[in-house]
Amino acid sequence: MRTTVTLDDELLSQARTFTGIQENSALIQQALRSLVQREAARRLARLGGSAPHLEAPPRRRGEVADDPR
């Protein structure tokens, strides 16, 4: 999709420095991906503990290596 946006030159410069991405289109796509990922993680974190009636899944313990003493 094509669109026209007005961007803060200093903010764009900082983003280029941090990411190494020089092309505007690629830089904006990466910024949007990062925003979506961060917000998805934030939403998932908010769900934590929202179902207290659920039972914790069973966990297996790893095998213990023989004691080399």
C-alpha cells in the first residue's frame, strides 16, 4: 500500500542509526512490526493470571547426571 506521511527528521535519523536500515519503506515496516510485537506481548501479559481456576500443566524434571565425585 502506498501512503504519504510526514516524519520527524531527527526521529527518522535516530531510527536509522539504531537499526542500520537506510530505506524509509523498510524502516517504517520494521517500526510497525516492532510496535505490533510489543503490543501483542503487552496484551498477552495482561492475560496472565486471568484464569485462576486453570490447573498448571504437568512438568517433567530433566535427568540428573551421575555425580562425578
